[in-house]
Amino acid sequence: MNISGFIFDLDGTLVDSKLDFDKMRQEMDLAPQTSILEAIENMDPHDANRCRNILHKHEYEGADKASVMPGVHQFLDQLDGLNIRRAIVTRNARKTAIQMLNQCRLKFDIVIAREDGPAKPDPWSINHICRLWNVASKHVVMVGDFHFDIEAGRSAGAKTVFFTKGKHIVDPMLTSNADLALRSFEHGRNLLKDLEVALPTEGIE
């Protein structure tokens, strides 16, 4: 299969900032499982400003202590060695996304944050990157740990990979909706094989 690029979610996929979304929702007086960005968009200006301040506070604190997921640096090196392009699509703010990338020594030429356009699960960001790369979405892979990532990828026509963060048992709806599942980037070679990417016989572990 001709894979031209990988698009990654950031927090929870490439890095772990240990954000406590339940605590955020409690401070914002939101019901459990509420989608925070969408809830803020529907608030009156006063409440929206208060909740954005809470969100920014948590994101900044998380960015300061962000750590890279196991195997990520090695997997990105593999993609570079195969001349496969890579980009970030995140629902985080750009400032905190860049802060996390710097903290974890990760470099991406394309980072799409929530200020840049409609957020996932809208497929806009993936389609935008495909236009920048001048490739068809069917030759791109979307990797993420949340159903918004999978929905956005599928809507754009990209291959989708659900990142389970090391878990054996996950939501069957997520794994069934995604084309593939990945437990760890330490198994990146197997993922590339499953995607039928042509690999050299040696040099990639």
C-alpha cells in the first residue's frame, strides 16, 4: 500500500500530559463525559470565558510535565527513513501543543491546533493537510486514542489507527470502527507491515 503520510493526535497519543478531564469538567460544572470544547462553544460569554481559563490552566500545567510515549521517537525515525511525511492534529491550543512538543523533543513541520479551523471529529484538518501534501486521503493514516480521531479520519477517507496506550481490552466500538489498533509505538514495525508499507530487510526494529 502506498502510504504518503501519518497524521497524529498529540496528547494521549504521542505524549502524555496526564490531564484530568474529569477534574476539569467538575471545575467547569459540566456533566461527566461532556465534550469540553463543544460545551464551551454553547455557553454564554461569561461562562465560556471562565471555562476557557480553567481549560488553559490545566493545559499549561499538563504541558510542563508532558512525557513522550514509549517508542515514539524510534517510530518517527522509521517514518523519516521511509520518506513518509508526518503532521499533528490536536484539539489542544497551539501554544500548549508547541510547549508539549518542545518538552518531549518532538519536531513537526505541520501542527494543526484548535485555533486553526474546525476541530476533530470534523475532518477539515485532515483534508487540509492532504491538500498541503498534495496527496489523496486514502494514502494517509490517522492515529489517535479517542473516538474523535477515528471519526475524523474515517470522514476524510484516511486509514485509521486506534492507539490503545498499552491496553489489551478497549472499547470494541472504537476498535471495530478503526482499520487497525496499536498498543505501543514500540510495535511500530508491525503496524507498518499491517499497512503493507514496503520495509527494508534490516535497519528498522
